[in-house]
Amino acid sequence: MTKTLLVTGAGGVGKTTFAAALAVKAARAGVRTLVVTVDPARRLASTLGVEDLGDEPQPHADEPDLWAAMLDSKASWRAVAMRHADPDVATRLADNEFFEAASEHFPASQSYAAADQAATFVQARAWDLVIVDTPPSGGGIDFFAAPAQMADLVGGRLLRWITGGPLPGRRFFYDRAARPVLRIAGSILGSDLLERVSEFLLDLRTTYDGVARRGREIEAVLKEAVILVITTADPAPVGEAVRFYRQLPELASTPAAVIFNRALPADWAGVAPDPDLSAELGRLVEQWSAETVRQADAREEFSARYGAVVAAVPWQSHPPTDLSGLAALIDDSTGIPWDSLLP
Amino acid sequence: MLDKRLVIVSGKGGVGKSAVSSALALLAQRNGLRVLAVEMEAGGLAAHFGTGPLAFEPREVRPGLHAMRIVRSDALLEYLSLQLRLPGMGRFGAVARAFDALATAAPAVREIVSIGKILWEVKEDRWDLVVADAPPTGQIASYLRAPASISELVATGRIRSQAGWMADTLRDPARTRLVLVTLPEELPTAETRESMDWVEKTGVVGPPLVITNRVLSEVTGTSTLEGVAGAMVRLHRSLWTEQQTWLDRLPPDLTLPYLFGLFTPGEVAAHISDELEALR
């Protein structure tokens, strides 16, 4: 059976690099591994060999058990709707100017597309391990709530709001004169826009059965997955990590570990500068020592308060630029519950 | 920046956008201005001001400094009643919900409700300065171009008639300044440059001010230190060297130092505010 590993966390904490590092390490241990990333940095994309690739998984040229795919969330959301609509409706949707706005405005849509794509890879049973770098929209937690929210959206929640009650038929909107709500909305937005939006929502509604069924399959995959929360020791990302750690058990499962990235060596804490040092270097030693203490406090507090398994990934001055550099990131880490991550 | 009426702060996620927004608001407040700080996404400013969750109704968090959060349903009702002059909209929940549903599918309608509230506060003249902790750079474009998009998209309707003065306020460099917070790292640098290009191309807002956060100091002199101190100096040097690569590609507008050993968002905001005061 394919094991799924979801790497979640706020933006900018090194989530993508960490997911890639885990994948390299697993592949080198002989596990057939696919890593699915969203928007990697150019250097990382080229290290993984996915610079020019779409969402089709590709094997790495130098590492036979390592596969990588990059998600294009906009394209795949479109693909999802196309898959569940009749051909003529699908064409209308594809040409509709509101499609993009709806996918931008509905925060879960990017996450839904990513979750759907990831679930497809897991269900393909072509890999032993699928590692997913979850998109950061909505702080990353969206990823888990997206299937249900998406079904609700296309199922006509917006249409019911517009009519203030039952799902309307197509004629409802042409009969607008009789409906004060629509008359007012029309006077604000212009009647032409109102009609075009309504047509779009009616078309979207025809995808409901397919989206709801697929949503349940996606949820089943997410509930089986092992989750890692990644953060730095900075106050804002830690705040996000706390939120994830507390909400994820309800949505999926308790995270297997909270990974603190950019950790400084433990023996840097409490180091006093040598009196012979210049004022400049003395100050520098004090600063990095203080930073190490702060980081250790943040990790200890997380572990003590929430009972989390806490791991530390070392701070590297340069991002890894080859597979060995990525693997070294894991080798130099402490506290990663490696055995529970592999199939 | 303090001579503007509106400062909109954006940046890639994780660069310290909310910390800089709150520091700017604190800086203006300590210089005697009446300030409104607006949080467009939940959480950022409240943590840095050390208050509980913010509400749509502005609350005084320091003498002369008020803070609020854009709550979309409240902003929508206010937009419908005040700006579109539909009296008593609070009683017509159905119209508001219908409008909200339409706004989910129609480009720019939802954004104009949020940015419209901020521009309305500027227009009403109650504040010397409004500081907006805006959405990240990935989404900021759709907010800044919302008034222009509405003018293109909507041929008639009351929403269109409001779009004109909003676009003018955003475009006027004497009144509005966009601040892009960034880090000297690959992805934040790339996103900042993309945003700068977009702003220049569209002209929906004047030239942005780029604030580069967490910049390390240069360590001069040679060092053959061993042990922990040596390791610290080596890490610092190589991080500094890596930062130079990206600093070279960013405008030299304003840099803020890396803050070592700080524990709370409140401490971070206070320190950045001190740094900005010293730079004045």
C-alpha cells in the first residue's frame, strides 16, 4: 500500500525544501518515492529535475527511486471541474470569464485541486511513498477542509444565497423583475453582470455529484496520511504551527511531529564571549547565543504544552543545491521520527 | 511615509509584513499622528499590538492609535448602506448574502468591498494616517486593481460610480504609498521584483517603497577563531554572503536588521519601530 506523508506549515519556513529532503532520503533507502511540490524555488526545482515539468510525475535522472511532480493549481482546478461536467457545459465553463475569479476567491479551491491531484497519485499505487508539500493558502489548513467545502460551493450554496432559499431553475433569473433581492443586486452590479454570474453558477452546479463523490475519496486518503508540521522558531510561524497542531486531529489526524527548521547547534546556548574578542565579535557571539536560547525555549514550550514530538533541522547558510545536500539536511537533523514515516 | 494618508503594506508570507505594519503604525503614533491600523487578514496586527482579536469597530490600542480588522460581512453591509446609499441594509440580510454570493464569482467585487472600506476611512478624514496590513504579494494585485477592474467589467450600476475616486486615491503618490516587505532570500526577492514590475506596468499605485527585513551586519576583520565562537562567525559570514546575492537585486530603499533573541511579536514590533525612528 502507498504511504502518504503530508508536509504542512506556514509559507516561508522551508516546507518545500524539507519535503524534497525527506524524498531524497527515502529514495536512497530504496523506497520508491514521489514528491509533489507547489511553487518550488528555481534552484530546488532544478535540483529535483522538475524545472520544466507540469503535474505529470517524472523520475529523477540520477536517482531511480525518486520521482517528482509540480502542481499547477489553477490548471488542475479547471481540470477537476471539466472532469465532472457534461461536455457542452464543460465548454461553457472553460470559456467563462468568472471561472478564474471564482477559483481565486474561493480560498479552498487551490487546496482542493492540490488534494485531488495528490489523492490521484496515492490511488495510482505506483509509489511506496507519496510526499506532498501542501499549498500555503489559508495557512495550509485549508487543504484538509477543502473537499467538503468544494462540494458545498458547487452544490449551490451561492445559488441558495442569491435566491434566499430553494435552488433556482434557469428561468428564475430571467424572471428577475418579480424578485426584489435580484432587482437591488442588479441595480448595484448592473443587470448584465448579475445574469452572467448566475448562468455560471448554474453550470457549476451540474458538477455537484461528481465533486461530492470525489471529495469523499480525497478525504479518505487524507485521513490515512501521516502529517508533519514544519515551522521556524520565529513567533509568527510558531503561532501558525500551534493552530495546525490543535486543529488537525479533528480534520485528519494528530501530526506525527513538529519540525523546527533553521535550528542552531544546542551547544551555542549560554556561551559567553571570550574577553579577548573584539567588541564586534563579542557582540556577535552574544547575539547568536541569545538566538539559540530563544529557539530551544520555543521547541521546549511546544513539546511541554502540547505533548508534540519535536524535531530540529539545522540552519544551513546556503540552500542545498544537489541531492546529497538535501539528504544531509535530514542526516544532520535531530528528533525526526524516521521509522514512522517510511512504509 | 508619515506624510501620506494611506500606507499599504504587503510582502510574501513569512517576511514580517505584519510586524512592519504594526511598527509603522506605532512610529506614526509616537510622532503624534492619529492613526488607524487595519488588519485585512485575521491575527497579524492583534498579535503585534498584544491585544485580543480585533473587530470591525476600531478600538484604541495605544493613545491615538486605533486598530480594526476587515470583517467581510460587516464591510459588505457598510459598503451597501454607506457607499451605495442603500439605507437600512442591516435589515436586508438576504440582499447582503445575495451580493456576497455574486461577489464570490464576479472578479473584483469582493476585493472592492475590502479595499473600499480602507479608502473610505481615508476619504472621511478622521485619521492622519491609515496603515493597512494587506494580503500577501500573491493576492495584492487583485485588490489594487479592483477599482479599475470594476470600471471595465461593470457597464452600469452603482458600484461602478464609486470606483473612480477609489482608483484616484490609490494612484495619487501624494496620498498613497505601497510598501513591499521582503527578505534577502530567493523567493521573497523574486516576488518583490515581480510586484515592482507589475506596479510600474499598471500604474494603479505609485512607486513602492521596498523594506528588506532581517538583514545581517557585515563582520569585518580576519578571524581564525576556533570552537563555538568560530562556528558562529563562520555561519554569520556565509549567511551574510548569501544575503548579498539577493540584496544586489533589491532596491536599496530601506533595510531592517536581523533581530536576535526576541520572544514575542510585541517585542519585535517595538524594536522595528525603534529602528524606523532612528532611520528618520
